[in-house]
Amino acid sequence: MKKLLPDIPSDEEINRKLQEIERMITYKELLSGHVLSDVPIAHQQHLEDLLIKVNKLRAEWGKPLIVTSGYRSMQDHLRIYHAKGIIDPSKIPMQSKHLSGDACDFSDPDGSLYKWAFENQDKLAEWELWCEKDTKGWLHVQRLPPKSGNRFFVP
Ligand SMILES: [Zn+2]
């Protein structure tokens, strides 16, 4: 007999899928490998606020999000730029919001997250989040406004 319907997924499979869909962004992910005790109290407070705000975005987005870069120490920051071949300190943005626990990047390989965020600027305003403009492959989100005040800004 010809099979008309695909096999019924097991409860375990469904639960695994549901857990993945419902999984919120964790503090650990925002810490990006740092130990909380090494993070200054002020930065911890920023991260706590960021965590709540990005999870509002996460809930509305409705799909898993991967943090590619969260909190950065100055050492991490310099390493990231040095790896890109940028050594000149005047070419390295020292005001990066990653350094103070105010920003994180999400993986966005197909640009769908960026597009969605760009189309939902009213939501970003409600959550008090700002994004870098024209990023390709990731979405930078921060809890503080840039100098321009633009929801999507050129860093
Ligand atoms: Zn970023």
C-alpha cells in the first residue's frame, strides 16, 4: 500500500523542537565566555537590562536566535580587530557598546532577521533597542541610542 502521510513524529522529537523554538536568550550567551565575577557591576546591570529587551525581540521574532558576540572585554575587542588586520588604535571603535554590556550581535545568515527588524522599528522603539545599519550576516542590537538617535544607525 502506498504511504500517504509521513511518519508521525515521536513525542521526544516534538518536545525537542518545541524546546528549541521556546528557548530564550540566556545571560550566559550574552556573557560570551566571560565569568560574571570578572564583569564590573555596572556592566552586569547593562547586561541584565539588555537580556530582558532582547528576549522581547526574541519572543516577537518567534524563532531561535544565536548570539555571535555579546559582552567583550577590551582584550577581546582588540583581538577581534587585530584578527581583521586592523592594528591602528585610531581605527578601532573604542566606544563599542559591546564593551559595556550594552550590545550583542545575532547570527543572520540570510538577512531575514535584519529585514524583519527594519520593518518593525515601532517594536524596537517600544523595547528601546537600536540597530546598526546595513550589517550583512548579523544583526547588531544595543540598548542605548547612538549619537544620531536613528533607530538604524551607521556606527
Ligand atoms: Zn555588534
